[in-house]
Amino acid sequence: MNMRVESFQHRHAAHCESGVASSMLSHHGAHISEAMAFGLSGAMAFAYLPFVKFAGFPLIAFRMPPKAILKGMVKPFKMRFHFETFRDQAKGMQRLDELLAQGHIVGIQTSAFWLPYFPADMRFHFNAHNLIVYGKEGNDYLISDPVAEDPQRCDAENLRKARFATGLMAPKGLLYYPEEIGQKQVTPEAVLRAIKKTVRVMLGPVPIVGVRGIRMLANKVGKLDTADKLSLNYVGHIVRMQEEIGTGGAGFRFLYAAFLQEAAEITGREELKVLAEKLNVIGDGWREFALKAVRMIKGREAFDPKLLAQMLHKQADDEKVFFQALKKAIA
Amino acid sequence: MDINEVPQEGNRTMGGHKRAMYARDKDGRIVIVASAGGEVDETVTLQALEFIREHTEAARSRVEAGISSPLEYWMYAQRLDLPQLSQVTGFWQWRIRRHFKPQRFAKLSTDILQRYADVMGITVEQIKTLP
């Protein structure tokens, strides 16, 4: 069985979900960038979740939970988004083939562990990866994985395993495609609404979320025991969450800055451009933190938890000022 | 971050892939740039892999000493830990811990071994021994 949606264009993206959202909507005539998909869904955030363990360490998220971006597309684009999961694996694969045969591009959720084109060192059991299937050739599915520079392939058996991987956030064969997009342009109202949402999250009262979450993490880092070998792993884990897990650098801050530049154009509010630049500087601050942490991990500098905590507090201070200014700019 | 600051020294854990990053071009616009990775991201990935490797090797020694079953070795080798293995198999953690006992492990049915092998992407034959 050979089929392929010829008109589909693969694009490289920093993050899988915003990449899928932007490619999928653009394919259906609502041309948006990854940054716009990310910003419009209000996906930027910060959360320090000590009770959710990720590889043995607390989950430190620089964005909203999985599926927030896809679901965030529904309102601004007046979409009807079809989501479907499967109990029966064979049916789930058959349905994918059917949709491809009808000429759909299909979004799916997978585990990263089973995708053969992933570099071996990056194949972890992470179930909330997203990609687009845009065709099939023989036994191979044609895959547009946003985090890969070029289109990829995956054989049917591995794709089945990836789609039906079990565990935390199990995809259960999830596939999705837009049934209707009622609005193809981004409106200024939608942009402002999204920014408002992000401001609310970042300046909100929950102690583990937003600016307060950054402080909580800073305090935790400040108390790390230099004698404990695991402390450096903890620090490395923070940097990994921030720089490695599909963030576009600096825990999505640069990506959101790109969104703010676009937002300035759409809303005509020049102030947002100035703020984009400020966020860029904050992103650089996150990178400096990462650099310092890595120097300590490599032993080029003495491990100094207090110093790292200070840097994180500085990030929290800067983000607080930034989001207060952002709140004013959209008022 | 400016375009010329995007890490390009390379990161051996990326297997030649490039990742997308966002940086400022000369006109001040933030654009997407393909990055070959650099020391910061390489260091933390290698650190995470090393962390797993240490657990894997410690488990290997325990298996060789006869105090643990190959299941524990394979769990770490396939990048899982006990909570994760429990989540992906649906077995309780205490039950899996019992399967780490060599005597119990030797008596496990093929069905159970198959379930472990499936989530780890290896065969039942493999799971019975150390590689």
C-alpha cells in the first residue's frame, strides 16, 4: 500500500507539540508559525512538581502539560478537532491507514523509546511525544517529526509499539486531525487572551507554579548537600529539562519571545516588541545558569548550590518584573 | 541569544541530528536556527546516561553475585526504573521486587516474562540471562 499526502510540508520545530500544531494548521490553510502555536495556546509556564518523579527527580516543567497546545488551538481557530484512542491495537493501525487513504495527514501521540530514527542516546520512555504521519510506502510510515530536521520513516511494527506504549501518559493509540477550521487568521483578541492567560499562570498564587515555582526550586537548590553525589545529578536534571527536552533553548523563553514579536505585529502594540527583547535577555539568564551548572558538573568550578540558587532567584525576580510589564502592555 | 551564539560545536548524543533553536538575527528578529548542539546539552545528557549506566552495572554485579535476577539488570539497561517498570507493565512494585529474587524469577511463567520482554523491547530468551 503506497500513499502520500503530496501537498504536506515538513517543518523543523523546537518542540514536538507546537511543531505538530503549526504544521497541521498550516497544511489546512491556517498558516501559523511554531511560535504562534506555542504562544496562542498559552503554553509557556513554569512548574516545579516535587511529587511527580521523572527519571527519579522532580518534574520541572517550563511549559503547560501535554496536549495543552493542541487543545489551545480549538478556540482561536474555531476548530473541530477529532481525537480518537483505541483499545484494540490492530484497529488503531487500520484506522490510521484508512485516514491516510482518505488523504488526511494524521497527528499521533507516541513514546520516544520505540522510534527507530531517534538517536540511541535520546530514546527514553517518554510517552507524550507527538508527530504527523503523512503517508505510507510498503511497510514504512512516512513521518514528519517536528524535532527532526528532515522527514523520517518508521516501520509498522515499531510505530504500533510507539503508539501503544504503556505507562505514564500512555498514548493509547491516540490519533487526531482537524475536522473543521472555522477561522484561518489569528485575531488580535485571541493573541491578547492568550497572553493574559500566560500572565495569570506566571504571576499566580500557586506556590509551585510560575514565578513562585522558580523561587521554590531556587530554595530547594540552595539547600542541596554538596557531599551528596546525587546533588549534581539534580542540578543536571534541571538543566536537562530546560535545554534538552525540546525547548528551543532557555526553557521556551526564546520561543515565547518570538511569539511576542509576532503578537506585536498582529495587535499593533509596539510595546510587545520591547518586551520580546526583554524576554530574550531573560532567556540568556537561563542559559548562563545552565552554563554555570555545567561547569560545576564538570568540576571546573567548585559546586556552589548557594550561587546557583542566587541565579535562579534572579531569574524569578526578572520574570516577575517582565510579566507585570506584560500585563500592563495588554491591558 | 544571537544566531552566532547558537551552539554548533556538536553533541555526540544527538547522533548527527540537529535541533531547532530560536535566536535573534541581525535585524533583531527571533528566527529558528538548526543547532548541532554543544557542551551544555551534551554534558547533562551524558550525565543522565551515566546515572543509568551506574545502576545497570550495579545490578549486573548483584546478578553475578546471585542476589538479584537478570530482570533488574534489564530494567536499567532498557532505561527504566522500578516505578516506571511498574507503570508500563501494570505490576505492583512489590511484585516486581519479588521477581528480582533469583529463585522466584526462575519459576516465572513465560506469559509474565513475555510481558516484561515486550515493554523492554527484548526477547524472553534475552531476559533470562545477562548479555
